[in-house]
Amino acid sequence: MSDELPKGLIQGEDGIVRCWWHGNKPDYLDYHDNEWGNPQGNDNTLFEKICLEGFQSGLSWLTILRKRENFRAAFAGFDFGKIAKFDDCDIERLVQDAGIVRHRGKIVSTINNANRALEMVEEFGSLAAYFWGFEPGAEARPDVCDYAAMTAMGKTPESTHLSKELKKRGWSFVGPTTVYAFMQAMGMVNDHLEGCVCRPEIERQRDAFKRPC
């Protein structure tokens, strides 16, 4: 049956049709079904995701996903108030931590971004209020039936704008492609393809989600 499906969709062993990219790997499948695209308004969740997307640059998201618990342990649960206090000793500790991606620049970036996040909370009240202000309007979204258009979208005008604004505020490792992956994962857009079992549920969640202000 899977050969008859529109491009971009695959059928799992459970008979359910989903987006293709999880490859039916159990941990990736769980992420697709239960996390990706769920609208998020929790500041620590948002901070974690944008930092992990930065770590993912040059790697696969599955690599990061499988190390995520190690990252959480290493970075104080991505409590940016705590990370902002990390010092040189913490940097050296993290560089030696084989459970995470030991990229000094990305580690230093996470500490820097924690400080920038604190500044943003002071100015806007929350990270959520800031980030959700860049949610694309419905008219800006592609046709979800157009698999080629969807897969070509490594960045959008909205993610490029947010990337530029974050960089102006001193954030790092927040290029437009990284930012768009963040927007997809945090539910600021629904990029589950038409025909994926998750798409209607994410639409319901987005409709019910109270945008922070």
C-alpha cells in the first residue's frame, strides 16, 4: 500500500500513514507522533529546542534526539537562568562530556544565548511572547499537498527575519535554517503533510493554543 501513497508519506508497521522523515525508527517515530509540531509556550522548552537545533547544525536531528537526555543533564535542564551562570570550568566540563556534542563554539553559544534569553524575558515578559510574535500568517504557508515545495523549505521569510532579529540581540548559532526547524518543531507552523495522521491533531492543538502576549 505504501507504494500507492502520495510522495512524502509512508505507512508504518502499525498501518498508520505519516510523514516520511522518521523512517519508522522507533525513537524518531515517537518524536514525530508526540512532539514535532505541538505548539509550545514554555520558555525552557523553547530555549532547549533552539539550542539543540544549533547543536544539530551539520548533524542529523536523530543524533541530537538520542543525546537529548544527556544534554538536559549537562545543561541544567535548559534552565537558562542557571546556564547564564556557567563559567569557564563548566565549559571545560562540557567539552569533556562524551554524552553530548563536544563543540566548544556551540557550548559557549548556549551560555551566551542563555544570557540573551534573560534579557529578552526582561523586555518581553517571556521567550514565548517574543518567539510567537514571528508566527507566519496562514497566507504565508505553502500548500501542504505540495511535497516538493515543503521539502525545499529550509528557511522562510519569517525564519530569516527572526534569525536576523536574534542576531541583532546577540544570539548565535541561529541561522534561518536552524530557526525554521525550531519553528516547525515548536508548532509555529504545521508542516505535517496532508495525509499524515498527525496533521489534523496539530491543527486542533494550534487552534486551541493561546498565543502568549
